[in-house]
Amino acid sequence: MDDLIGRWCGDTANYTFDNKKLTVKFSNGQDRVLEISKVTPDGQGLKVWWVGPPKADGSDNATVFDIDRDVLVQRQNGGGDKGPRREFHRC
């Protein structure tokens, strides 16, 4: 978790992680705050679990990230919002 904490800049959004939440600042000026319920290992990455109601499709309320020094990669979601792979750099 310590490797994840801090500010990460991407093409369409910036992420700021602390121990309890993720603040997303989108390039269109909108903000979103997601409360973290837990963080678990996932292969070479970290799976971040979010507080919220279960998803209708039964997928996890979680996102998997890979960290390599100053690069953070949000893996593409297979369920839920089916979000794309996103890459961020420390900023």
C-alpha cells in the first residue's frame, strides 16, 4: 500500500491515494472520491477494494493496479464498468 500512496498523473485523470481513499480529478474538472475498504496482493500487483453496494453483474467492487517504480498501471476491468487499461506516472 505504501507504494500506492501519493499523486499519480494520467492522460484523462489524476489519482491521489491515501490510506483510506482515492481522489480522482478528471481533466473535465469533475472530482470523485472512492473510499478504500482493503488492499490485497494480486499476482505482481495490488487489488484495491472499494466501499459500495455489490455490482449487479456480480463482479468485484475492486480495481487491480501494477506498480513499477514511478509507473502505475490500472489493469483493464473484465467486469463492472469494463474500464480500459490506464497508465499513470508520479507527479
